[in-house]
Amino acid sequence: MVSQKFIIKNESGLHARPAAVMAKAAGKCRSEVIIRYGEKTIQAKSILNIMAAAIKSGSEIEIQCTGETEEADLKTLGELIESGLGE
């Protein structure tokens, strides 16, 4: 398992469009992808779970990847978050 913390830069947080971008990217990952936000553990491959978490701009999240491609998956998702999720 590998993990890294990130700050959500998208000014709207992870609402519908950025949540869809995140879930689509996570869905392409071969590892299991979890988002930790406060006390919440979110399945990153589910747009509904991401939206239900109500992650706001400026919030710190932790991405955890577990599986054979965990390092590459974490790098890909991290780059996506750092880019603002396609703002």
C-alpha cells in the first residue's frame, strides 16, 4: 500500500464534474483506490461516494492505492489532483 496527502485545489471542491473525472481515472487503475477525508473512507471508483463525501476546496485528502500498480496509480491520481481535476 502506498499513500499520499493532497490539498483539493478546485475552487468548487469535488462536486459533480471533478468527482466524475476522479472516479473515471480511478476506474482505470488496477489497484484498489481509497480516499480518506477526515473520518470518511471513500471508494474512489464511485462518483456517488465521492460526491456524498462533500469534499470542499482547500480540504486535505489522502489517496491510498493497494495492488500491483499502486505506485503508478498514485502518481497518476496525484497529478490529476494537482492539476485541479481538469479545471
